[in-house]
Amino acid sequence: MGEIQVSKLSMSYAQHQRLSLKVLNEITFHWREGENIAIMGSSGSGKSTLARLLLGLERPVSGEIVLDGINLVGLSPKAWRSYRKVIQGVFQDASGTLNPRLSAYRNMEEALLNLTDKTPRERRREIEALMERFNLEKAILQVPVRSLSGGQQRRVSLLRTLSVKPRYLILDEVLSGLDTVSSDAVLATLDDYRKYYGCSYLLITHDPYSAYRLADRCLLIEKGCLTAEGVKMEQMQSAVHA
């Protein structure tokens, strides 16, 4: 069984007059395959920066991200490509990652086209099977993304990512801004997908309910520092029902 090991990961952003803003300070934790983790913390604590580092979208100033014995930090974009199927991410702003002019189908097909060698027929079969399995009307596939609701866009973005069957999936505030019905639908999709394919989730959230619903343990980050690790989700019941 594999795992991702994060060791002394630090990140800073340059500011004016040669000053730098430290966003993450020597973050260390492990994420075992088959385990779901919630990362919680206040706004600006560094949670989303951590997500971008784990996905190779930004490069840390120091530290390691080791996946199955390979240090991902410092890999070239070309070298990172072979890991795109292994670790994927879905962000809060689904509309920013989808092409609003294209249909939901064309948007979902993009991941399979770029990261697999499936034929057009195999891609269509995979997409339609996902829609059916997670109770989404196939008619949505023909609708331009700009005409879908926010909740529908979020689920299309999620299913597009899941279509390549990643082992690890980072979910950065994917429930933020959704109503209760849409949030429950996304959580149900994630629950079902894990049962079918065994994907491991890292949920970045400020919501105790979604953390308790999805995760096995919780990490707390404040001001760029890991302040608590291995918090059992049972300990969050009081927060959920407060």
C-alpha cells in the first residue's frame, strides 16, 4: 500500500522591498493510501497553498513531497505528467477550471483525452457510466457548462477528475457556497466513488460537518503551522452538533 509523505514543507511568497511572506512553515505529515484526511484552519492559514504544492502547481522553497518513494518536488512539468493520473485535485471555483463554452461532455472528456490512451468510444462509455452510477441525467452532457447551476458545475468538475481513477484526490473547499442539497449530493458521490474505486481523499474545509462525514482524521493548520495532527474524527462530534 502506497502513501504520500510530506516532510518539512515550507512556502514563501516574495513581497515588496525584498521581503517575503511565509505561508507554510515546515509542514510534516503522511497520507496513506486508503485514508481520508481533513485539513482545517482559518482563512489564510495556508490550506490552499498546501493543496497547490501537493499537486505540483507551485514549488515549495524547501521540504519534500514523496509519493511511493519518489520526491515530486523539483520534477519538471513533463516528469510530473506521469503522476497526474495518480494525484488529482478539485477546487472551489469549478467554473474556473471548466470551459464555459463547451458542453459538459467535452469538458469531462478532456481529462481522459490528456491522461489516458482510451479511444473516443471508450471515453464516451466511461463518461456515461459515471453519469449513470452517480445518478446524473445524461442530458446534462450536451449542455454548455455556462448554462449549468453552480452545483452541477461542481459535480461535472468532480466527475471529470474521477474519470481518470486517481489514487489520491485533493478537494479544496469543494462544498463552499453550495446549498445543503448540492453539498449532500457531492458528498454522496465521493462516498460512492470510494466504495467502487478506493480513492483516498484530502478534504480542505472549514466545515466540521463535511470533515466528520468524509474523513478518518483531521489536521489543523494555523498561520502556516501544523498545530494538531491525528485528531480522531470522533472528537469532532461536539463541533458538528454545536
